[in-house]
Amino acid sequence: IVGSDGVSLEGGLTTHDDVEAGTNHTMIQRAQRVICVADGSKIGRVTLAKLADLSDIALLITDSTADPVELSKIKRSGVEVLVVRVDTHDQA
């Protein structure tokens, strides 16, 4: 399970930290199955350093604030997407 600062069709999984990107890239390459967890604000973003291509990801878990157009692009690339509903009325 990996987190990411950006998830997009164009950039794959990205982060702001080059060292973190290298470490996570190595773990992703050695994993049997990769799950990315990123809140909706990260979907469609591309940041500095690449962790992985979308083709390396089996499942993306995000929330219902994610851009549906970007999620559609990610799904069409072959990544399974699980969207968790966010109830903004319950947030403090």
C-alpha cells in the first residue's frame, strides 16, 4: 500500500520528494500487488518525482471529492478504482 501526492494518467504516481520516490519505486517493483491510497485532491495532479506508472498499480482507493473525469481516465487505463464516499456534513 503506497500513498502519493499525485495520481494521473499523464504522470502516473508522483511525489514532491525525490528520495521518497526512489524508495517507493523500489518497493513497488518488488511487490506482488500494489494498492495506492490518495485523497481526492491528489487525483489528476502531477508533482516532481515519479514513483510508478499507472500500469504498476492494481487498485486505487480515493474519496468522492476526486475529479470524476480524471478517475474515468485512470479506470480506462486498466486500474481498478474504489471510491469511498465522503460525508462533508460529518466533518468538524
